[in-house]
Amino acid sequence: MKEGRIIPSYGRKRSHGLSETQKNNISDLYQLYGINLPTDTINPTELFHVKFDKIVLEIGFGNGEHLINRAISRSDLGFIGIDPFENGLANILGEIKNHNLKNIKIFNGDARFLLEKFKEHSLHRTYVLFPDPWRKRKHHKRRLLSTEFIFGLVKKTIFGGNIIIATDHEDYMINILENLKKIPNIGYCGDINLLSQKPCCLSETKYEQKALFQKKKCYYLRIYAL
């Protein structure tokens, strides 16, 4: 897959200039905790120096608070975070170092390029938390959770594994549920009115905090690979 052949699901890669500390985090720490795009298909367990039986992926980790919290609480699992945003990348690299975490690896780029390299049925769980809803209709083609993307993600998930999606945008969740109707061998709740219960495995993110502060309803969808 060549980068020019797909429509990016994100806009700019940086919100403001990076501080010297952030620049140093990226230049120095990415060498330790970052992932370079593999040339061949791999099992994601091969990205770690320690052997993990189960790998958890988070796509679009933002500032990294959810991913860091999960990695601290579940040292028995290997975690991979993907995000193209440089500010969040600098922050999470610093947190990985501060907590001396051995079970996180980070990829700075488009999730589709790394996922393409993963073997099928190799991920235990994937989090996609509050992705950009691209509210304007003309931008809907940039939404990450298309039928094609979710189908590809399901194929990378172990049987019985799951994908957890959260959004505060009702129209986006309706769109996701429509996309799921076209995908075989999955289990999920298709009633949007029953998707307000937050899974216990989720830590709060800044986007969720913002949504709740603004009195917005959040939706949480779990998809099982069958």
C-alpha cells in the first residue's frame, strides 16, 4: 500500500511547535520505543524484546493517557499504540520512559500501513477511542472506521478477540453500525440505544472528559471476531 493511494483519516500532524524536550523525546526515545514499518508480514509479538502472549492495539492514542494506564495495570500484555500526531507522540514517549514501561511500542504514522504488515489473527484487542468524526458530509470519506478498515481489523483479530470503539458523535456511530452489517463473522450489539454502558477496561481520555463536560452522550461499541 502506497501512502498516496489512500485518503488520510487525519488532518495536520502537529497542533503547535514542539518544545526542545518534545523534540528530544522524538529523536531519542523513538529509537527505543518506536516501530519502524516492517518490510515483511510479522506477528506483532516480534516487535517486543519480552515475550507476550496477547497483544493489545490502540489506534489514535491522543496524548497517550489511556494507553499508559492500561500498560501500567496490565504488565502481562504487550501494547502497541498508533498515532500520526507528533505532539501526542512526544508526550507518550516521555511517559513510557518515566514509568520504565517494557510493554509498549509506538508507531508514528497511518494505522493502515502497520496493520497491513500484521499477520491475521494476531491481535487480542483493539481500541479506537473517539476518532475524528469528520462532521461535514463532504469529509465523511476521511472517516477511519469504514467497512473496509473494520473488516481488515477483524481479520487481524484472534477468534474471540474484540474491537472496542468509543465516540460522542451519534451520526458516526450510526454510520459504523451500518458498515458492520456488511462484515461477516462478527458479533455486536446493533441497537445504538444500548451502547451507553462504558466497558470496565476503558480508562478515561481527555476527549471523553471533554465530551462529558459538554453534556454529550458517549457511545461504546464492542465487536467480537467469531
